[in-house]
Amino acid sequence: MHRVLIVDDDVALAELVSDYLGGHGFVVEHKATATDGLQAALHGGHDAILLDVMLPDGDGMDLCRQIRAQSPVPILMLTARGEDTDRIVGLELGADDYLPKPFNPRELAARLKAVLRRVSPALAPEVLRFGPLAIDKGARLVRLHDEVRPLTQHQFELLVALAERSGRVLSRNQLMEIVRGEELEAFDRSIDVHISRIRAAIEADAKHPTFLLTVRGVGYVFTGEGPAS
């Protein structure tokens, strides 16, 4: 399930897009200003961003440039201005696609999925490797120094969610949105226990973790660094 950020001051449009994408397997977050959008884009762990050009407190083009300077997250620009110059500038600043308003939500979803397909091989390989740690998504196995480390289904999904966003701090709520399943409610109450058990499986010393760190008052971050040699 992909997490998408919409940065657009048109609340009605954002709600329409959120409802449509939500019905097609996306988790959607909305921000109405450039200031809030930048913070969410850099710290929210999103898989793609829908970015309006005209914002009440800034220019979407400049926001695109700021995001791209710090993150490879796919960006799809949305604008009521359909001139070729705007489209070209947006793409030159690092946007992955460009869709003028008004648009058909079905086309938006198709373009969004196409962008995610293009970047997914680079961003989410079948086997994630971090030094001695290998996370095989196809086989659903975790190996440390080539030794299989047992994890439950939810623990494996939680580890993958963190590892695919290595370096990004994810809150418990964000992790809950990413890792969905039949035991969601029970998982929510025991997320810290799951983290402890993951550490016991993948860390050289669970009491002094190097792969999976706690950011006090915020959530967790997978560093990808592992133990020092």
C-alpha cells in the first residue's frame, strides 16, 4: 500500500482525490500550504507527492526544487496553468510527471501508478541488503550473516516498511498506515513489543541497537548501518 502526499490549497479537490485514491489502495495525506507540505514531504515517509504549483504561501515550483534537493521521492505536479513553459520548468526542477487541471481522477491514478512502477525497482529491490543483514521480500526471510532469523508476519512487514525507508523517521501512526492486516488493532497496541523482538533477531546487541533506533517522542528509524566493524 503506497502512501501519497497531496500539497494543494483546494480542499474540495484534495478530498475528491483522497477519496478516489483511497478506494484504489493508496493511503493519502493532505497539506494545504507550502510550509506544511515541505515538512511532510521530508519527514512523512511518503512514496509519492502530488504537488500544486499555486500555493497560498509559496510557489510549487520552488517547493519541488526544495524537496528534490533532499529526497528522491516521485513528484507529480498539478496546476491550473497548462502552458508548456510551466510543464518544462517543473520537469527540469525534478518533477516526474505533470498533470494540468481539471483532470480525470482515473488518469491521475494511472499516472501515479506509472511513476511508482518506474521508480520501484530502484527504490524497493526484491532483496534489501544492509551489510550482514539481508531482507528477502520474495521468500519473506531475514538473514543475518547468512543465518535465518525468525520473525512473525507482522514483524517482517514492519521491518520491510522501515528498511525500505531507511533513514526516515516513521511515527507509530505512519507505520500503522503502511503495515495493514487483519490483526491491525492488536498490532497497534503491541508495536513496541514487535520492535523489541525485531531487534532481538537482527541486532548484535538488542540493548544497544545499531540498525533500528528509537527517536524519542517521534517513532523509529532504520539506519541501514548495522554494527561497526
